[in-house]
Amino acid sequence: MSIPTITLTVLLAAQFTVFGILKLAAAKQMRDRAAHVGMTVTTYRMIGALEVAGAAGLVIGTVWWPAGLAAGIGLVLLMVGAIATHLRVHDKLSAAAPAIVTFFLAVGYVALVLTVDR
């Protein structure tokens, strides 16, 4: 596994673990965010579970690349949904920027797994 892939694995796994756990725990900040975008807390918790599962898949991908690839693709799709949600509620770019940056990091991870780390 290449250094760029390991770096992206660590960054993405940490980010998705933290925010996934906050969503699963229904932290006030996450409840407020769910309300802002018109989602129920239950839906947000399901997204949190997917984020934690994706982070686990990235870590498993360090020893078995197909798991990392599947997790990376799933996280890219989650970020597409997040960006679409930001657009739907007319958030400013500053509010959508974390999802956009994370989308590109996840795409980069997938590209590295497909081209360098198989």
C-alpha cells in the first residue's frame, strides 16, 4: 500500500468515524444539522452507521484492497448525497465545503486503490 493511500485511509477513516459516531449518538450539533436539512434523527443515525462502516472498510482495505475499494466507493456516494443535500437546502459554499473536500479525498482514495494499490 502506497504512502498516499495510507494517508488518505487515516484521514478519511478518522473523519468518518468521528462524524459517524456523533450522528449515531445524536449529538445536539448533529440533531440541529439533521433538522436544518430536513432529515429525521433516525435517518441521520443511519447515515452515521454507514459512515462508521465505511471507515471500518477503509481500515480493512489496508490488508484486503477489495474491502477498501468497496468502502471508498460507498463513501464517495455518501458524499454525493451530502453535496446534493447542501444544494437542496441552498447552503452557502462554506457550509458545503467539507462535503466537497471529502468527496474529492474519497475519489482520490478510490483512484489510488484502482491504479496503484491493487
